[in-house]
Amino acid sequence: MNKILIIGAGRSSTVLINYLLEQSVTFQWSVVLADSNLELAKSKIGDYKNASAVCLDIHNEENRQKFIQDADVVISMLPQFLHMDVARDCITYGKHFVCASYVSKEMKALDEEARAKGLVFMSEIGLDPGIDHMSAMQVINDIKARGGKIKGFYSYTGGLIAPESDDNPWHYKFTWNPRNVVVAGQTTAQFLENGKLKLMPHKRLFRDYRLTEVTGLGTYEIYPNRDSLSYLETYDLQDTPTILRGTLRKRGFCDAWHAFVKMGLTDDGIHIQQSDKMTYRDLVEAMLHNEKGTLEERVANLIRVEVDSKVMDQLRWTGIFEDKLIEQKNASPAQILEHLLLEKWSLKPEDKDMIIMKHEFDYELHGEDHHLSSTLVMKGDDQVNTAMAKLVGLPLGIFVKMLMNGDYSTPGVQIPVMKEVYDPALEELKHYGVVFEEVEEGEELTSTQ
């Protein structure tokens, strides 16, 4: 194999593209970068002689299939809802498929055909999902190999802003898909605690958060992810009584976001007629039904805080109380909030983002209880070379290299929880600064990841 097709040349693809272009020189691969914006694709490949940029209309079946037929491995960096057209074409034309998105039911349904044709369909090999799978499985299997039994597993990840670039009262900026942030938690979260099922509906998700300490960085809040229970099987932890996966935010974020939830501003199920004629202040007014006091006093009463509280200061900072036109037609409250925050939470050119991933393991070994934490902290370089882009792109690129060089060939729809993938991938990631620091019972250990 020597032909790679990358579909999607957006900002999230930059690190992946650069990695594969560099590797292509060593291994004499041909790389085709396809995007609807031809000039953008050309700018990403630069002067690499063995790479080419092409214009691709992903909705044009003939155009799409032409490029897929000519590749050996196809990487989709498209939004998740567009993966399936590419994946089905890969089945039809016998091409390996790789992406960073969660495995959907539709993708799972391709497993039998992929196996029959000897095709590798690897998904969830970015950051979260991706590095979280690999780093957790490496520790879990190490504990089991030593005769240990996992009694509790916790895993938290946050795409955050580095302290030196933290210049707003929310201590947050967008480092990935803004829409996913705004509509987070719309589905009830479920996890397992001490053998009991726990459910967390959206209206309580950002109120009933937990806390964790990150060495050298302070206290962070944790709200549960949508589904932790599926990882009992994924990580072979069926007998583990506690499992919780969550998202990290800096202290103070969840209380303020809970205010947006309670006000109805994260609702994406209704579209407001003539929303473009409204101001943000009009929108807040429309959400309230108590008439006594000023608008801000009524909001404070609704969310049960003082008017001069930190939460109200955070809300004021967003501009949600301003007499400024929304200028979005027939938009949902969530779309309006996203548009408002895009301006406020955008990275400046010199800003650095920061990724924190923390796993915690409670386990029993030789009759004694142990607690192990494993933490990754990584900062980006600037607005373009973000930690998020690195930690999504590098695992993808490393796996594609393994696939191209014949170091991995197990067919089927899968995620990177097998030793033959995570060991070499995590080892190479160390060279890029992706190192987990392990602490057990207060004692720092030599990193093994």
C-alpha cells in the first residue's frame, strides 16, 4: 500500500496532515488531500512533491468515489454525520477506513462486510475518544496482569485554555466544536457507582458536579458524560462496581452554565420565529415569566443567586443582557447562544489551549486496596497548533502509519483498545510530549505511558 486519501483540510486536520506528509517522504507514500476549498488544501500540502490537493464535493457521489477508488487508506476528517457515505464507498471499493469519531450504529453495521473483505475500519482514534481508550487500557491490563482487580474506574478529559491565556471570568474558550459545547448534556447521563445505576438529567448535570485536583493547576469541576456504562464492556470491566467518565471544566464554569440551562438558552428543539428581529435582552425576557424587578434581578431570582454574584457577572460578560440584535433567522436558543459565545470564547492568535486527561483507578492487589491516578497535561503552541489538534491528529497519523506499513491488519469495525495498537502508539506519542504522570497513594511513580 502506498496511497493515502485525507478528506477534510480544516483546522482540526493540520497536525494529521503535517505528520503524514513528513512520514510520506520516509516511506514513499502518495498523499492526496481532498477538500471543497481547493486553495486551502493546496496551502496545507505546501511543497511536498509526493502530495497533491484536489477539490472534492462530498455530496457528489461520482466525484467522491473517484478519489476513494484510487486510494489504499481513506481518512475522514469530516463531521460525523458525513462519515457513512465515505465508509460505504470504502466497503464497495475495498479500502481501509480511519476516523476519530465515535462508532455509530450505522458504522457498527458494516463490521461483517469489512471483516469479509479484510478491511480495517478503525474509529475513535483521536483524543477523547482515542488516547483515553489507549492510556486507560494500558493501565487496566497492567493491573490485571499483576493479579489486581479493578474496583473503580474514573476518566475525565477537558479541552481548556492554558492559564497564561485565561483572560475571561469563565476561564474557558472554544478549542474544538462550539456546538458540542453548547448542546452538551442534552441526553441524560448514566454511570455506575458502588454497583448502583446513577442517572443525571440535563437539568441537574451542571448543578451536581464533582471536583478533582490536578497537581500544579488546582481544582477542576467534573460533569458526567452521556454514557459511561458502555465502557464496562469496552474496557472489559464487567465486574467493576464503579465507572464514571466525565468532562473537566475550570472551577466556576458549571454553576454559570447551569444558569444558561435553567434559563432555557441551551434548548435546541425550538426555532424562534423572527429571532433576527430580537435582541439578546429580548430573548432573555421571553424566557422569563416572573414580572417583579429588573431583568437581571428576575434572572438572579430564577437561578437563585444574588444580583452581584460571580455567576451573574459571568452572564453579563457574555452580553446576554445587551440590546444588541441577534441577526439570526429562525434560530434555536442554543444556536443563538453559540453565535454569541463564538465571539467571546474565540482563541486569539497567541492563545494557548490546554488538554487535561485524568484517569483514576481503585483496585485490589494481594488483599490490599490501591488508588492510582494517571494524568496528562499538554498545552498548545498558538491558535493554529493547538494541543487539541495535536492530540486528535497524532494518534490518527500514527495508526495510519502502522496500517500502511503492515504493522496492523486485523479487519473489522473497531476502536484502539488492543495492545498491538496502544503500546506502539503511546510509545511514539511520548516523542511528541504526550506523557502521563502516575501517582499511587501519594507517591509519584515513573511514567509508564
